[in-house]
Amino acid sequence: MRKKVVLACEKCGSRNYSTMSNNGAERLEVKKFCQKCNAHTVHKETK
């Protein structure tokens, strides 16, 4: 079953993106653009 997860910037901590994930064991990690940092940074899944 897929669940909705929120992605937060690793540098500034702002929660910019939400996506669907079907992987419950490990946290999702994606490189996305952060508007606060004005750069591409790693975004990790938050609780």
C-alpha cells in the first residue's frame, strides 16, 4: 500500500515537497530544488 510522505530539505529543514511512497522499510532520499536555499539539495522523508 502506498502512503503519502513529506520531504524536508537536509540543509534548512523546510518541508517543500510531498510524494507517494510504497517503501515502508527505508526512508526516501531525493535530490530536489529548495526555494529557501536557492539550490539543489538532498531532501529526506520525514515522519
